[in-house]
Amino acid sequence: SKDNGRNCYSFYFDELETDSNRVLTLDSELRKAIENREFTLAYQPKISTEKNEIVGIEALVRWNSEKLGFVSPAEFIEHAEESGLIIPLSELIFELACEGYHQLVSAGYPNVPIAVNVSSIHFQQQSFLDSVQTILERNNTSAQSFEIEVTERTVMNSAQETVSKLVKLRQLGFKLSIDDFGTGYSSLSYLVRFPLDVLKIDRSFIQHICSLDDKQAIVDAIIQMAHRLKMKVVAEGVETSQQVELLKSMGCDYIQGYYYSKPLPMEELIDFFHFWEVE
Ligand code: C2E
Ligand code: CA
Ligand code: CA
Ligand code: CA
């Protein structure tokens, strides 16, 4: 709700103002937390509009710090990007996603790809491909079990290098998604240059899709364009049945959002899978 949002917002700023050491604390706590592997992943399912099936899950990092309490990924990821800690953190997130994959296999769901968010800083590292491959091998997993989510920001950086990296990732077997589509330098035409499988429409477009005609027109256009480019479309942050119905009528392929499920710890996700099967 609106009130909630406002409270969260002011809380965040109050904290920043009253605790000017927060950045320093965050930095040292983050360092320790990476060493001690104090992170977990929460997984959010994606549902196909056509068959009402679970088609994949997105891994979202969670940090419950002993000293700072729950810190939102938006805050600590940004900080980690500025301090360089994003590299070891990203590698840890990939490791955890591999563990998640093995848990899914054990539960009887070997064919559900796990989407991992990749920071542009990590992606741009020369060693990115090697480091990802090493992690997959060490954990007995293969690229086919994963999807990589990059943002517009990543894709727009030094385009030629980016294209060749994406091509290599795809050759390895990864599926590639462009995340938060529409929020950045959203020129639809540049998409043609990138070998992408999935386009994720940002929540900011989905939020008012039922009340604002211009948002509807934009989402409709994005879906048509993505399909012309042979990409599948995920709508992010879907919260109501009206949104689901509207997106279905527009031909959106997959839905992700609280309407179906919040991001869940692996055990709860597996319960969700069981529940979904018997429904
Ligand atoms: P994102 O990749 O766009 O992830 C979607 C965010 O929207 C998640 O927030 C998710 O919990 C939230 N969400 C999903 N459905 C709904 C809904 O129906 N309504 C609302 N209001 N929110 C919904 P979260 O987990 O707090 O993550 C925020 C951002 O932090 C992510 O945005 C991503 O940019 C970054 N992030 C999270 N985990 C990772 C990670 O493992 N690696 C990297 N590099 N970034 C991450
Ligand atoms: Ca994402
Ligand atoms: Ca997103
Ligand atoms: Ca987002």
C-alpha cells in the first residue's frame, strides 16, 4: 500500500541520515558475510499463460545480517558494485544457485531453469566466462539449467564486446534474458543486435497497466516487438488477476509476481511446486 511504501522510504532515509557510518558498517559486514557465506537465495516462479505451467524460477539473493538485520538486495548490491565486492558475491550467488539446482533435482524437478541476475560489473570482467564455467563444473551442473538475466545497462555498455560475450554464453547453453526492460536506454531497435531469448518487462509498466491506457499501449508494443524478434516475454511484478487477464489477452508468454508467489526459500518453493501439480 501507499502508506507502507512511504514508511519504508522514510525509514531508509532516516537510517542513512542518523547513521552516517552505515556505509562503512555495510562494507565491513558485507566482507565478513561473503567470507562466511551468510547469504541465501529466494526463488520466484514464472508461470506460462498458455499452459499455466511453471516454466522457470528466478533466484534473488537475501542477506539477514547479524548486525544490520535484513538488508535489501537493492541496497547491498549497489554497494557491492561500488566497492568491488560484487565479484566474490556474484560468484557465491552462482554457487548457491547450483546448490538450489541440485535440491530441485532431488525433489524431482530437473527441468526447471534457474535465472540468475548478473551485475554489469561482473559481466564486464574479462574473467566472467571462465569464472562461471569453473563454478558450474565444480558443482556438477551445466549451463542448460540456467538462465542469465542482464539489464539494459549491461547490454548498452561497449556493445561489441557485449555481443560476443552473450554469443559465447549462449553457445555454452545458457538462456539469456534482458531484465527491467523499458527502464533504461530503451531503444527498441538496439535489441536486434543482441542474441536474447527472453525480455522481462519492468514492474513499473505493469503496475498501472489496468488503469492507464498509455502503459497498456507500451506493454502491448513491447510484446509485439519481442515476438517479432523471436523472444519470449515475461511480465514482472504482476499482483492482480486483472493484470494477468490483460497480459494474457496481449499475448504475454510468462507471468512473474506476487499474484502467484513471492520469492520463496527452496523448501517452500518445492511445496509450491507440489501444490501446483495437484491443482
Ligand atoms: P529484479 O531483478 O528486477 O527482481 C525483481 C524484484 O521485484 C525482486 O525484489 C522481487 O522480490 C520483486 N518482486 C517480484 N514480484 C513482485 C510483485 O508482484 N510486486 C512487487 N512489489 N515486487 C515484486 P528484490 O528481491 O528485493 O530484488 C531487487 C533487485 O535487487 C533485483 O531486481 C535485482 O536488480 C537486485 N538483485 C536481487 N538479487 C540479486 C542477485 O542475486 N544478483 C544481482 N546482481 N542482483 C540482484
Ligand atoms: Ca531480475
Ligand atoms: Ca527485473
Ligand atoms: Ca527491477
